Amino acid sequence: MQNITLTCNNVSTFPFPEKVKNIISLIDWEKIIWQGMGQLGDGKYNLIDGKTLYYESDVYGNIKVQKSDFCGLLEIACFLLNPIETDENNYFLIFNLLFNKGEVIENIFIQYKEFNKKSYQQMTNNIKVAVGKIYKIKNSWWYKYIYVYYAFIIRLIALYICKFLKILHDCIVFITNLITPI
């Protein structure tokens, strides 16, 4: 799976849909991270002024800032949290960027989806609760001192049963090969 992240400090060249245009000026675009997919190599990139692509660092954190000479298509997407409290929706946006020697030739809007803020917050809270439960379980005394060893012993028994069945299978195949004349 590709790991391409892109930041863009100027989105004035992006053809946003009408429903999103009212919040564009309120968003701090330096903090928005776009996820990319395409022929571009893994790493972090920056789109300066919405038109010039710069390679910043690889996935291991090795910083190497240089202008990219990428030619091809890059699909980028981001989830925008709506800063306006009265509005009920957050947005998921997808764009296609066509590059020639690191310069954006064409910027095409693909699609957007609206998500209700209340359902988004409810899903986020559900995930936090589920992660909290898992964290409590993994840090409990019975998990550390009883379940871990119990699970290890069960896996070990299953491994030996599988090895025994494999040996039994090999023996049956060997005997069958001795008996049959072919």
C-alpha cells in the first residue's frame, strides 16, 4: 500500500464544489494532510502555491527537500472537519492532479461526500470507548499473568497436533507409495 502524504498551502487553484466554498477561507491548509495514490513514490510532499510539487522526506523521516520532476496522475483525498459550528456537515473530497515535471497541469475535482457532524462525533466516541476497553483488558492482571500463558499453551498444543497430523500424513503417503506399483 502506498504511503503518500501531501500538504498544500494555497488551494485557490482547486475547483471546489459550491457547498464547500463557504468554508475554504476558514481552514488552515498548512495543517490539512492529503492522502495520495498514484505513480508517485512513497513519502511526504508539499504542493507550493497549488502548482509546484516538492519532495520533503521519505517514510522513514529522512529529510531531503527537493523539487520533484514527477510526470503523471496523482489522486488525492482529504477529510475536512467543518470549522463552522452551525453547519451540520463535514466533507470528504477527492481530486485528480495531473503533473508534468513537478508542475500541476490540470486539477480535476472528482467527488465529495457529506458526513453529518453528530454521527461523526458519535463514531469517534465509539472508537475511543472501544480502544479504551481494549487498553484496560490488555493492562489487567488476569490478561498479563493468566491469559497470555493460557493462549501460549493452547497455541503450542495446536502446533503439536498439526505437526503430528503432518507426520501421520507423510507416513500414510510413504506407505501408499511403497504398496502401489506406480
